[in-house]
Amino acid sequence: MTDTRRQSPSGLRAVTGRIGSIAGHHQSLTILVGLALVGALLPLISAVPPFSGFGTQKDWVGGFADAGVFVLLAVGLNVVVGFAGLLDLGYAAFFAIGAYTYAYGASTFTGLQTPFWIMLVAGAVVAAVFGITLGAPTLRLRGDYLAIVTLGFGEIVPVVALNADTYTRGTNGIVGLAQPNAYGLFGITSFPITNPWPWYITVLGIIAIAFMILYRLEDSRLGRAWVAIREDELAAASMGINTISTKLLAFAIGASTSGLGGVFYAAKLGVVDPTQFHFDVSFTVLAMVVLGGMGNIWGVAVGAFVIFEIQHQGLKQLGAFIQSLNVPVFQVPVLGSVDLGGINFLKFQFLLYGLALVAMMLLRPEGLFPSRQRRHELHEVAEESEEAAEDTSEAVKGA
Amino acid sequence: MTDNAKPPILVAKGVSKHFGGLVAVNSVDFDVPQGKIVSLIGPNGAGKTTFFNIIAGLYEPTHGSVSFTGVEMIARGRRSWAEPLAWVVPPLIIALIGLIVATAASSTALAAVTILVSLILLISAFLLAIARPPFYLRLLTRLGIFRSARPNDMVVAGLGRTFQNIRLFKTMTARDNVMVGMHSRMRSTPVDAVLRSRRHYREEKDADAKARRWLAFVGLAGKENEVARNLAYGDQRRLEIARALASEPKLLLLDEPTAGMNPSETAEMTTLFGRIRTELGLTILLIEHDMRVVMGVSDRVTVLDHGEKIAEGTSQEVRANPRVIEAYLGKAARA
Amino acid sequence: MSRPRPSLGRWRLPVGAVIALVVAFLIILFGTLIGPEGTIQMTLGRGVQLAETQYINALTVGALYALVALGYTMVYGIIELINFAHGDVWMVGSFASWWVITSLGVSGPITDPVWLVIVLILAFSISMVATGVLGVIIERFAYRPLRNAPRLAPLITAIGVSYILENLIENLISDSIVTIPRPIPNTELNLGLFSIGSVNLFVIIMAVALMAALHLFINRTRLGRAMRSTAADRDAAQLMGVNINQTIAVTFFIGSALAGAAGVVQGLYLGYSQFQIGFYGGLRAFTAAVLGGIGNTTGAAIGGFVIGFLEVTCNVFGYGKWSEAFVFATLVLVLVFRPTGILGQQQGDRA
């Protein structure tokens, strides 16, 4: 969990601050440079002492490529939850839809061999289609009714994938998904399973494009309409915003980002099966968004990275770390002898994950890197004069 | 009103609204002549805001209809309960046909194509129900399941409004609030935003300049980058008016715009109303419960009590009307 | 302007309920009679008999869901939080009842009525108090500090608490299905028109009694009044001297205790529990609460029974594994026509 030092709060805030201050067309450049820097520096972690012991550089880079998928999911959900303020608890469904789309488009199951790069677009479009189909009848509902409908949808998609076994091969899942082809670029034809580097670079590229699109949308007429709806839906409608179509657009864009992630994930794994897309994926992504700081694209990306690494590295390494400390077996009055080294921390990973979620929320309810607007919302409730004054001075400075 | 040759901009006929057993508005006939300031007054709970919300497209009236700029915008359809069917039935039929054809199809490819086509049809059906193009609305009206125009439709048609309890977008800056007001008059699409097309740049620049002008017009020059919730109370009221003006309305609905203001602020506000009419040529419909505020500025005053229209006329006529005096003083005497 | 309330005629609800129950029976009967090939597969008498059993099962499952749904709806009503940990509180309740029943040495049906009553009272009271206290603790440490935080923050802690509870039970008690001995002897009681299993009868009566007690508590007591006023307007209630913290804690206690009762019922009726039932069962129960109109206790009860019937209907028609999809489709359909659920208040947003 400490391998995020590259993106320590102060450093990140400087980056976001710069992005905020540089004019519109420099934004994209900042994203490219920022991601290129992060992308170049992250793999170096495998050489830094405590982390070097956790795995080879290849393991690390492969893990980062998976983390990239979750970064993509989180920034997509951020559009729905952070920008438009719609509570979507079934986000994994669109991830699944993207993944199955790839399985249908490029596997031995259907016999089709559509190139990965086309399937990326196709997956995004199909996921958006499903997003609109789900959203159209339900987006008129108030927030929490929407939550249960999306939660239900998130559960139905795996159930359908499980039970419609003629079309999805049920629990076995669809195997033999085609590898992406780089057409000889950098001497790679087919992405190898053993070498994570092409995957890592590809996911960075996808993230960069997604970032640019989302940043531009946020800073536009549509972005303002989303925030207006989040703040006061009724007033937004009374100012001429078609709330249904605006919310639907947020839903579709979120879904398509998730679909992109699904296609990439399916191609990397080479297998899709229903168990990969259960509710914990939706909840995890939501936690990433909330922890990162709703509405802040970079913050959400960092939140996703942190939570992913906690889940996939931190908890695993904790056991090994405690074992390495050689804590002697000690006696506790009621419980008897306690052998910390003997505890299988992997068994308790969800407990620790749950504790981490609760603790992080209690410490920073507004997330690690709240967007400026979210901070205002929070302080509005806190209603403390000094904080209000601080906000004012900030706003003046920003002017 | 016979003193105006132009047709009235807004006509409400026999509008009623029932909430369960409560009759909030009871068959009110009402019109707003073009270019005038018309006031709607009445004691608290007289149904003014409910009536206002019906005009703004927020509530559907139980009976009656509202025409705006000569078009009937708001009326309860004979079968308005069937409106959700318009959402559900076409997509369901499409999905069913798609499923049947797909399962009966001989080859996987054919099945896949059918599923894709039915998905596209499904979405068009939904989009139809959302976007409500004119032909779709005409069809619904003919079937008697037309539901009233939504608030955003009314804004597009040229109606701007403010709220009794200020409803700004609190965490946005004053400038952004006004720019949201311009939403319905802007044309750039999300694609423009992603590609940063020339239209996007031009429109954003225009909107920014216009927003500054509107803020200056209501007296908020220099406060463009203040976050709305940090503005003083009176400034928030002004910002709400600027936001409504930014949607380029023909008729401006102001819901108790001077509530909670002291006499000097109130006087400034009424000056602003006069300027909106003379400099911008807008028609204003003003709601107040305090009679004194409206007397100076209104061309015509309508009085509501217990959801019914009890008087209409010039300030002097209304002030002299015994039913109005009873409604106000009777209330005051009891309170 | 006061909030518009749906004006239900005095008898509309009961009459509607009776009609719905009859229709549900006919549908189940139809499903029982019709075989997979669309042919009638048994005599009418046999069909009615089987359908009766299924019908009673639906009522029992519905009662179970209704009890859990009440907790969701109460918490939502008072602090507008989707309490994701609630399903797991129910799961903990079922494990508590397993612990009580096994440590009393019960391993099967008890024939001695006095001992049976003692066992049941102990199981219910201990489980309900345990889960009630658990609910209060969760509220105190995970939700109360976040009462003024952004709305999604407590939702995330709720998810966190849910993981914690599941993992604790999984690791400390059992990571697989535990069998809960059923103390009530299962006999068919013939009630003239139809016969009903003793367990089913007990479960239904227990659930209805608890719901009636809750109804009386909310509407007739001082604390109930405090709960209602807090739900309507927390700030105003506070100004009127209502102790908000205490009221919310009481709400959590009662909601969680009802989940504890549902946990005991789970053991009595289904005879097993597992650390994961909290999520899936909780999802159903939450769906029930939303279907009925979240925030409305009567609605939660109705929603629970509706979902019980939907599930059983799917089973008799032979589409058991699709019941989740069916429940979900029904939910979406209901919400399209009544955006706030069956009994929810139609929101007239005050401008």
C-alpha cells in the first residue's frame, strides 16, 4: 500500500493544480506527460528494497496492467457518480458486457477473429447500448431507487451468463480468446501472455485517451449540466437542461468506459466466466471512486490504484511481512497463546479490506483528493465559519 | 385584458390542482399580457406557488390547460396514466420479437444480427420517449396520453423562473451558474467538446462574455468567480435572476423575489424589475404575499385565496376590494 | 404546501391485498397443473393440494423477506442510508440462533411443549438482543461519525462493515453451510379448508405479530413518535427536543432485532445458514423494501410477500434459476409505473 509514493498527496496536488491553471489545449498535453511519467516511473518500484522482494519486475508490471483496468473502471464510474451524482451499484455489469463482447467477437467459441482494436470500440458501443437500455426507463427514478435497479442489473448479468449456457458456456466460461495483434510494431505481432509490457503500455494508452475525453467533457456545456443536476436536479430542469437525456449520456459514457475495460481485461486473461463480474467488483470500483474523491479524475485514478494494490499486494504481503518479523508466540489472558506469524492473512483479506474501507472513510469522508466543488459541499454541512472563510479565500485566490 | 392589441403571452384556463383530497388551486383562469408586469398575490398557502409550478411545467394540473406564446403546452391528457406504457410497450415488443427470431434463427450469424438490430430498435424506442420529437408528441396528444411539457420544454419555449427558497447551484461559481442558464440556447454537442471544435471555443467564449454582461446587469460585476453559496443573501437572489435571464426568456416568473429583504434592498429589487421590462422588454409574472411590494410596479394584480381567484385589476382596484381586505386582514386579525 | 399523500380509501388496501392473494393462488395453481410440455399433468384435486403447499411456502418466504426488509426501510426512512450491512446482521442473527439452539443441546424436534417454548423464547430473545446491539454498535462507530459527510461515505463504510461481518463469521465459525437443528416438530395441521405445516404457521404468525408490534410501537409510543418526526425533518425534530442520537440508535436496534428474528426464522424454516446468505438474501429483502416504497413499513411487508410469491411462482413454472431476473424485471416494471414503489409517497418536489 505504500508503493504509491510516486503519487504522494502533495505531488499529485501540484500536478492537478498545474492542470487547472494551464489553458484548455495544454490540458491534454499535461495528461500525456503526466501519464507518461507515471508509466515510466512505476515499474522502477520493483527495484526499491521492500517491494523488490514481493515479485519480479514482470509480476509488478503485470499487476499494474490489471490495476490500469480498474483505473479505467473508476474514472468511468466517476462520470456517473462523481459528475452526475447518480448512484450506480451495478457497474460490473457493463464490465462483463464488454468482456463477453470480446469473447463473441474474437474467440474460438464463435469462430470470429475480429481484431482487438476494433473490438475495443465495439465493446464500448455495446456496453453503452446496454447502459442506455437500462437507463432509459429507470433514470427518471430518484437516486436510491436507481441504486437498487442498478444493483439488480449488476446481479442479473452474471446470472444470465451463468444460466444461458448455450450462449455463454455457463460456469466454464468462454476460453481461447484471441490475443491482440500489434502488426509488427516494436517487433510484436501477437501480445504474449508471458510478457506484461505490451499490455501495460496499451492500458496506459487507453487510460490517456479516456482521461483526455473525460477532461474535455467535464469542461464543457455537458459537464456543467452534469454538475447542475448533481447539485439540484429540479433547478437544473428549470434552467432548460433535459435532465433525462443528460443523465442518460452520463450513464452511457460511464458504461462505455467500463466496456473498454472489459474488452482489455478479457483479452489479457484470455478467459471470461461469470464469477469475474460479481457485486464485489461493483462495490470495489465504487469504493475507489469515493475514496479517491468523487468528481476528481486524477484523484479517482489514484484511489483506484491504491485500493487495487491494497487488495492484490498489500494484504498478501502483510502476512509475509509479519512472518518475517519473527514475533514470538505470546500469551493473552483470555485468548490463550497467540501466534501472529501463524495467522493466514490471506484468509482475512476481506476483513482487512473492510476495515481499511471503514477506516479510510472515517478519516477522510470526502476522499483522498476531493474536487474543489465536493469540498464545498462537505463544508456546507459542517457549517464552520473558519472553514467557510478558508473557502472564500481559496475562491479568491483561484480568481 | 382588452387594453392590449397583442395576444397574451400566457393563458391559463380553468387550472386546478388536487393533492390527494386537498384542492391547492381551484379552476383559475388567468392570463399575462405581453410586455407587462403582472402580479399574483395572496396570503400564505393561497396556492400561488402551486399555480406557478404548474405554469413552469413542474406539476401536471388536475384540470385545465396552459398555453404559452399561443401554443398549448400544459394539459392533462385523458389517459395520462398510460404514459409509462409508451416507455415500456414498444421496447418490450421489440425485445420479444428479437428474442423469438434469434432463437428460431438457423445460424449464429443471423441470430447475432437480429439481436443487434433489435437492440438498436430498442434504443431508438427509448430515445423517442426521451427526446419527444414533435411528431411523437402529436401522436401522443391524439391518443390522449400527452403529458404536460416538462420544465426544460418550457424554458426552451421562452420561460425563465426563480425560486421562492433560492435554488442556486451552490458549489458552482456565479459565472458558471449563469452559464448553466444559457444551456438551452447553446448548440455545441459532446462531440464538439471532445474534439474542441471551433464551435465549442466560440460558444464558450460567447457564453463567458454574456455571463459577465448578465452579472453586470443585475449588479454582480466583479463577483463572477465567487462560489454561489458564499454570496450574500441579496446577491444570491440577484444571481438567480441573472441565471433566469441568461436563458433568454420571453416571460420571467419571479417567485417572491424580495422575501427576507429589508426595505432598501426591496426598493433596489423593484428598480431591477422595471429595468428588466424597459431595457429588455420582458414580460414579468411576480408572486408575492406582501401586497406593498407589488403595488408600485404592477400593471395588474391578481389575488388568490384558498386556491381561488378572488380579485383582479389594477393596484388601486384590488386594494379597495372588500374580499381582498377580508382575505388579508381576516387572516392578520386571527394571527 | 403539505406533502401530497396518496389517498387510499379505507378499504382499498385490504381489498387489494385479498384480490392479489387470490390471483397469486390461481397463478400458482396454474403453474402446478401445467407441465413442461404445456399439458395438464395431474388431477385438479392433487394440483390444488400441491399449489396449497407452494402457496404456504411463498407466504413463509415472504414473511422472512418482509422481516429483513423492515430493517432496511426503517434505517432508510430515518437517515436515508442504504444499510448494506443489514443483510449481514440478519446472517449473524441466524448464527446466533444456531449457537443458542446447539448450546441448549437441541439436535432435532422437541416434543415437550414447555421445553420447546423455552428454547424458542431463548433463541428469539438472545438473537434479537445480540443483533440489536450489533446494529447499534455499527451505527455508533461506522455511521454516526459520518452523519454530516457526503452521502456516499456511509454507504462505503456499510459495504466495509458487510465485508468485516462476513469474513469474521467465515473465519471464526464456519466457511461452509452450517445445519441448524429445527426444534419445532413438523406436522401438518389440518385447518378445514387447507392444511399448513406447523413451522410455516409459526413463522407466519411470528412475523405478523412482530410487524403488528412494530406498527403499534411506531404509531402509539413516544419513541415511535420521535422516530417519525426525525424521519420527517431531523432538524425540526431536534429543535422540538427530540434526542436525535438516541432515536436513531433505537431505530437501528429495532431494525436489527427484526433481522435477528428473521435469522431465527431462517433456522427454524430452512434449517441452515451460511456466511454469504447476508448478501443475496439482503439483496432480495432490499428489493422488497424498494418495491413496497422505501421508508414505508407497510410497503416493506407487502414487498416481502410479493417477492416471496414471485420466487415460488418461478419455481412452479420450472424457471427457478431465472427467479432473480424475474424479480428484477418486476421491480423495474413497478418502478416505471410507480416511481416510488407500491406504497411510496409520490414525490411532489416543493419548489
